[in-house]
Amino acid sequence: MNTMPVKFSYIENDDGKQTSIHDQDTTNVNVGDTISIGKTTDLSTNTFAPRVIDGYQFVKAVTSQGGKSLSVNNVVLNSLTQNNEANTINIFYTNQVNYTIQPVDAQGNNITGLAPQTIKSTIGSQVTAQAHDGYTTPNIMAPTTDGTIVKAVYTANKGSVQVSYAGLPANITPTAVTANGTVGGTYQVTTPVIAGYTADLAAVEALMFKAQHR
């Protein structure tokens, strides 16, 4: 059975210019066979996954015949009829990736009130996630595949609040109390009981809204 060489070219086209990102591969294929390049290999349809190239993901393949599949031709290659583009498959890649950043806590649980962020960036790049009040903003690494959900661990900022007491003689005024917690969380300090005096609040309760307040 006759065979013909099929060439595979690996091309990036992100900026509108076709740039080779890997040396060509060549393999011999039976004349009359049809081959295709797809995301995954399926031998029943003669479909083969493309070469894995670090920092890139597969976009599409276009054959020298203009379609997705190549029917291997018995081209006579001599000084008069040589065609270097015959039986060629151009495989296009991108170094850009579309994905979602999902805010989670240290246990990997989604954080209520922090919406996921859809983003596009360069594969493998360090990306600063969206800032949210009350949390330390994490950095993540952009994934290699479109549609990936990347969990970004947000840490709630720590805060403290000092509760002081007024309206009492100096000799019986309680010492100020410091409560610690997370910014955005609720703190509560129970009012001390002092004989002969009535407090206007049984406890002080509010949201901790910055690193430290009084």
C-alpha cells in the first residue's frame, strides 16, 4: 500500500500573525486514509489529539485541503509538480485562557457574598484575584484549559475593637475591654454590672468594620 508524508505545523495566531511555536512533525499515512486533529484521540474516526505544548492550548486544526479532515493524496513529487503544502495540517494554539476564579475559605468552601470572577489571561501567569473588602486578596496561577474553575483562598482580615465605659466615677470605672475578631464579623462585649448604676446597654454588639476601632 502506498504511503505519503503528512506534515503537522504548530502555529500561534493570537496577534493575527502566524508564528511557529514548535518544529514540524512528519508521519507517513496510507494514501486514501482520512485523518483529523481533535481535542482527544478517537481511533475509530482516525482523529488524533494534538501535540501538547507547554504554555499553550489547542484551538483548531486546518488542513491543506481547507477543512478539518485531510484525505491523504498520492501527489507526485518531482521537480515539476512538487507541492510542499500537500498533505499538511496546520494546528493552531493560543496562550490565552478563559476561566473562573471562585473565592473560597481555608477549608475550600465558597464564601457567601463573594461572587466568582470570570477572567482571561496568559496560561501559567500569576494573576491577582479581585479585591473584596475585609479580605486579603490572593494570587493564583492561570490554568491551562478554558472553562477551569480556580479556587482562590481568601483570608478574612483580623480586627479588634476597644470598648470603654463612661459616666462613672474614676474609682469605679471598669477597665476598657478589647474584643478580637475578623473584619465584617460581629463582636459582642457584655456590659459589666456595677452596684448602684444602670447601663444603657446590656451588651455592646456591632460589626467590626476596620482593623481597629474604638
